[in-house]
Amino acid sequence: MAGAGYKLFASGDVLTASQVNNYLNEQTIMVFSSTSARDTALNSVKSEGMFAYVTGTGLFYYNGSSWLATSLTADITGVGTASTSGLSGGATSGDVDLVIAPNQATSATPTTSDITLFGDADDSNAVKKATLNDLPISSATQTALDAITAGTTAIRTDIAVTVADNGSGSQNEYFLEGAQDQVINLTTGYKYRFDQSNGSNATHPLRFSVTKDGTHASGSEYTDNVTTNGTPGSAGAYTQIEVKADTPERLFIYCTAHAGMGGDTSLTAGAFSVDGGTIRGATDLNDNELSKVLFKDYAETDVAVSSATTLAIDLSAGNTGAVTLAHSVTDVDFTNVPTNGTSSFTLKVTQDGTGSRTMAINAITVNGGGNVTGLTPGAGGLTLSTGANDVDVVTFLFFDAGTPLINALLDFS
């Protein structure tokens, strides 16, 4: 019986057949010429823990159900650590310790397809792998992100709302950040939270509409990408809008319960709006319409036009300019003339010290087109003043980038 353990025999003891079988035969390594010879000899007596050597094949042990190959001859001469293993320690004798040492590993920039090991808490901490792309965000990190983006990638701006009389003595109005009748510019991709937690907001739910004063002026509530929370006048109450590409260019705020509370406050989304103040730096309207404009204290760019037999005038640089003629002009080439609407270029023409320079208008090109002859009052053509240093002003007027109409004021002195 394999597993009988160890027995110490005394001098003079007589071995029984059972003792020989249990302590000698079954607990020694038996040698057979083949696996079939092994199985024939041990079929009825094999038990877990037996060892048998098969000539030419190797050593086997019986695990209680089958014979498995094994070896008692392999020697481990040492345990080492590769330079890229992230481990330290190892030895060639005695107890061997291995320590995880990240600083021993090669540095690299991780990518989403790289693999990391983790202990799966849902599977008895079994070691498993995952790509960096599949790693979840910790709850602490998500909380921090939510505080910035309200749980999405959109950045949130909070606007404090209060309610007070608008100065008339008879009309309450919303005040945004303490000011009434504002124009608020909204940026696509942002969230704007109108915070109504202040007690003055009680019974005054703020909503949005494309119509000034909303439902009180036969308009309707605008609800796309709008969320509300809580009761106005209580902590946590707000109305929030996330500005998308299709958000209307102009929205108004209003109270669902009381007319007139939005005042003249408006929200512009994607459109350009300035409520007083100063525009700093160049502003490109990208050929969009600008209406109801009153210009005051403004100047136009003075484009320096170089003298040559062909004058090159680029309207994208400005609509007024000056040239001192040192040549007689045979061609005038205009570029970037707007193709929709009316535009003009006014040119101050000064004769140089020689004078008698001329300007032909029968070879004018517009935006790279063919030569055309400019149109003049009564088809009288264009004759410049000829005296040295004489000054004329010539205006070219374009309708939809067509043939220019030319008017000249001559001989300023």
C-alpha cells in the first residue's frame, strides 16, 4: 500500500509479505521494460504516490487515476532576472527572493494597446490581463472630471441668477451675475448652468425660447439639450443648456409663471454679439451680413499701390489706396472683388515730378477675368491731370464683381 509511511525495523525482526509489499515494493522506484509491462504488473495494486521507471522512456508517477511523466534529475542551478523583467533578486543557491522593481524595467511611452496584469477581485483575485484602453476610470477621477464638465466632455459655465425689481417699481426681472438686460455669448460645445438656488428665484422658473418673453408672447419653450433640476429658490436648482451646432443663434430667457421677467436679456449661440464694450484685435465676419450698423470715428485702410504699367489692386487689403504714378498705366488688375453685392475702390492718384502720366481703362480685369473697358459718365473716358505732382481721385464701383463704373474728381490743388 503506497503511502504506508516509514517503518523502523529492529535487528532480528522477521519481515512479513505485507511489510515487504507495503514498505519495499510499493515505495521504491520500480523498473519496467515498457509501459505495458508496468501496467500488467501493477494494474491491481497501483496506488497514488507510486513511482515506476520505463526503460528508454523515463520516470512516471501515479496520481490516483493515471500515470504521469516526471523527472527527478533536472537541477535548477540558479534564478536570474532579465534586464527588462521589472524584477530584482535571484540567486544560485539557498533561498531565492524575487522582488518587483519597476525602476529596473526599460522606459517606454504607454499606448492604449499595451497590456497590464491585474488581480480579478470577481474571480478569487486570479491574475488576468487587460489593455490600457480597457482600464476603467477610478471613481475619484470621475468625480473630479464631473466637477469640471458636469459628467460629459462639455465644459460648464455657471451663471448666478437673482430676481429683483427692474427699477420701474412694478416689474421683476432676472439679473444674471447681478446685471440685467445682458447679451450673453454662448460657445458651441459648452454647457451654461443658470443657477436659481438664490431665494429670490422662488416661483420664477427660468426657461429658454426663440421668442422674446417666450410663451407670454405666443412663443414656445426651447427644450433641445436643456435640463432642469430642483425647485427655483432652493439649493441645487438650475436650468442648463448645452450649446450644439444646431442651437438657435438667438435665445431669450423668460419666466414660465410671470411675463416680462426676461427683460432685454438675450443669448447668442454661434453668432457674434457685443453689448457695449470694446472689440480688441482684428475681427473676421467671414462675409456674413452686418445690419443696423452706425459707424462713428472709423478709418479705412490706406492701401499702398505700387506704380507700374499694370496696377495691381487687391480689395482684400482694403477699399481705399494711393499711388504716385511714375509710369503711364496700360492695365488695371483687380483681385478679391466681392461677387455678391456692391463694392468699391477709391484711388488717390498723384503725378510724379515729371507729370503727364496717363491711365488707360480699356484693359481692366476683375478677379482674373478677361479685359473689360470701364464705364464712365457719358462714355467720356478717363483723362488724368497732367501737371507735375497733380492729384486726382478715381473711384471704381463694382456690382457683383462686374465691369467697374468709374468716376473721377480731378486736379485737386
